[in-house]
Amino acid sequence: MKILNQDRARIFSFSGDVWATETPDGGHVVAEKVNGSPYIGTYKDIDRASEVLKEIFQYYRDGKKSYTMPLE
């Protein structure tokens, strides 16, 4: 599965882990890819980041080949 990041500047091949977490710089919440890749989206709180994560998982379960990270 391919994921277009939030700022529309990079496409990730979804083959590792993606999770919702808080950043160390003051609580920004992101959906993040493993192996040192940059954040793929930053959201207002952990609830929104978790919603986005669930959307990615549902796309994956449905066999879709791509997902675009929401702007908000």
C-alpha cells in the first residue's frame, strides 16, 4: 500500500509499522512510520491521530492500494 503524506511531498510504501503518538516537542500528535522516516501527518490531538490510523487500517483491510493523509 502507498501512503501520500500530509504535506503531499512524499509517498511511502506501507510495509512497516505506523502508529499514533505524541512528539517530544510539546505534544503534537502524529501518525508516524518506523525506520526513521519522517512523520506522515500531524494532528490536533491523539484522538484524531487514532482516527486516521484506523482509516489507514480499514483501507488496508479493504485491499485498497493507496491512502492520502488528511490535511486535518
